[in-house]
Amino acid sequence: MNDQRIAVLTDTGSDCPADFLAAHDVRVVPLRINYSDGSCFESGVDITTAEVVERFEQEIPKTSLPSPERISDELRRAQADGYKAAVFVSISSGLSATCDTVRMVARTMGDFPVVVVDTLNIGIAAGLVVMEAVRQIEEGVPLSDLERTLGMVAKNTNVFFTVRDLEYLRRGGRITEAIYRLGSVLNIKPVLTCDEEGHYTIAKKARGWERSLDTEIKLIEGLAARYPKCRLAVSCTSACADLYETMEQKLLERVKNSVEVVRSEISPALLVHTGPTLVGVAVQGL
């Protein structure tokens, strides 16, 4: 129960289960998807992941951050709905200017305090931070402490992901031309993560798709062992949805201190940069 009346907001660079968002009234500010014909869509609002994939044959679009006005409108809407303050949990500042824009808008909110949390992460890992923000607020952690406590949560949350097709990562500048060519010729699949500054980096390289998936599990297992308890997450594109059960089962077999495994789909905006064949896993130390 959110007795403090603190709203939780995030962007579509953070993937959370839809039912969790609805149950806890988490407000989502969408990133934008832009095509060369001038059309612009809000991720998850007026364009779906399926529609983005369908248009890939014609064009891989660009993405952009929400406008300051869109962010401000969503914060003011939360205030009008009776909230007294807000926490905005953002995609990594190392990957998007969204966090900096939210901070700029927050300074203009006057009578409506806004705490901005940089997850230094993306996708389901950023989503885990959103979920923990909700839990802490509902447990009564005061607004004055949330920036510090959630900052610690973000540092203890990590994501790893791999894709079958490196083309989208190459076009988006997420991997170099050399890594793309190496991967194409030798079937090397890089497992990507976010570093301490929230930038993409290669955690490991594996030969072949199956080995890259197993590498993800091993990396999660190693991190999970650092904590008394942990929360795990799996996120797959629709083309890889059959792997949810397999990845969850392997995680539970290898990680014995988990309290739950969260599943979430991938937003259209993130799909633009990764393509339709992504499998990601995350761990959050507790």
C-alpha cells in the first residue's frame, strides 16, 4: 500500500511485467521510434514490438528520448491524481539522455518533489530497479532516503544479453564492425552487459548460440553467489519466447539463493537496437 502517495515513473527503456505496472500504478513515459518518412511513434503506445519487427525489412528506425514536455505532463498528471511526490527510475544515462532530461524537468516541478534514479542499466535489469522502488515505497522508506537506497539497488543489479543476429547491434553502433565480422565468420556471439558507468560492454564471447545462452547463465550464477539472496529475471523477444522456460529452469538449477524469477517482454524501442532474436537475463542482489 502506497500510503506515502509517492508515484513511480519509468521509461520504456526499462522492461517490467505489464501486470506489475498495472497493479502498482507505475506510470511509463515512452521513448520514441522515428522513421525516415517523418513518422514518429511512442514505444508501446501507438506501435508494438510486432509492428516494429514487421517493418524491419523496409527500415530499421531510429529512437529518441521523450520530450521534456512529455515527461513534465506525466509528472503533473501524477500530481493531479493525488500523489505528493515522485520517483522516476530511468534507463542508463550511459545509453540515453533520458535520465538527464528527467533531472532537468524535475528541477522545474516546484511544489512536486521528484527523485531521479539512474539505473545504469537497461531492459529487464532496469525493470528490476523499478520493481524494487515500488517495494521500498510501499514498505515506507521515506522519499529523502530513496535516491540513496535505490542507487545501491542499481549497483547490485546486472543484465546480460545475447542475440542470434548481430546486424542490429552493428547498425545501432552497439558493437564494432570488427566484432560483427568476427561473429559472422566464426559464429562468435558476444554476451553484452552494462559497465559501472552504464555503457554497453562485452562480458564474454561464446562460439554459437547455445553456448552464448549458457554463458549468460554462468555469469548470473557467479554474481548471484555474492549475495545472501537475489532476484532473477528473464526477458525474450517473441521470436525466442520458447526459451523462457528453458532459461528459467537453468537459472533455478544453478542459482539456489533466488527468491523469484521475473519475466518481461522487451519494449519496441529496445528491439530497434537489438533485433528480434534477443534473450536477456538479470540478477539483483538482495
